[in-house]
Amino acid sequence: MKTWLDFETRFRALAPAMQFLRLDAQWGAAGEYWHIAGGGNSHVIQQFEILANNAGQQLAKALEIAGESESSILQIEDPKHRWYNLLKESSPAFGDLGYGEQRNDDGSSAGFIYTGSIRTFAEASANLCLLLHTSHPLEEKYSKWYWFHENYGKSLIVGVILVFVGYAAKLLFT
């Protein structure tokens, strides 16, 4: 995909099939965990996860290009979790917050565990793509030569071949 608008279109197309699902998050002393809950079509869920993974990869590239290589989001190695964390941080759809304290066998505190959910997370992903399109646009991967070849090069090559064919025909028939 070339732009965030391409991602936005794909996420928005998945939203109706995922409207009754939620993306659950758990983080804190026990680690970080993400789970898509509520049933749903496994193929649609798989498509969303692959798309989120791709968006997380592109997010890393966009942040590095923007000179934000120190961003805490880039410290997350899994691209899918990178995307989920950005959703958690920036989406107003993130809510249902709760927490609990993890205890050791002797009763001492082992730290806190936090939970939350994102409802309509496919729609939230589409909206996040719109925001990123403005704030961190994706750079074109292609060089100027590639652009020239795609837009003019093929026509020039065909034109040169036709000139030689025409010249050869002229020599044969005159």
C-alpha cells in the first residue's frame, strides 16, 4: 500500500464485519497481551491482524523518516503490537479500564496489571490512518527513474521500436 489512505480504505471495509468484536489489552507487571474477543469470522480477524501488522511496519518507517526514532512506539518490536499500542494511546475508542494488583505467595505486591478494550477497533484504525496521512505521510518507495519509466519510459521504448520497424519497412518496400 502506498499511502495511509490505502490502509484507511482497507480497515474501513472490515469495520462492518467486526462491529461486535473488541480488542482487549492487558499490560503491567505480568507483561503485555492483546486479544480480539467476541467471536467473529476467523478469516476477517486474520485479515485485520495482517493489515495491522503491515500498518505497524509502515508506522515504524514513517516515524523514522520524520526523525522520531526515539519514539516509545518504535521500541515495540512486534509491528502488530506497535499498531495496537498506538490505537490504545491515540484512540478515543479505548476504554473499559480496570486494574488489579498481582501478589506474591507471601502477600507482598508483585506489581499492577491494567486492562482495557477498544470497541470498533477496525473503525478506530481507519480513523488513525486518516490522522497519520496528515501528520506522518508515507514516502514513495520509488525513485525518480522508476516514476519516469512507469509514466514515460514504456511509451518511449515502444515509440523507438516503431521508428525502427517503420525504417525497416521503408527499406524493404522502396
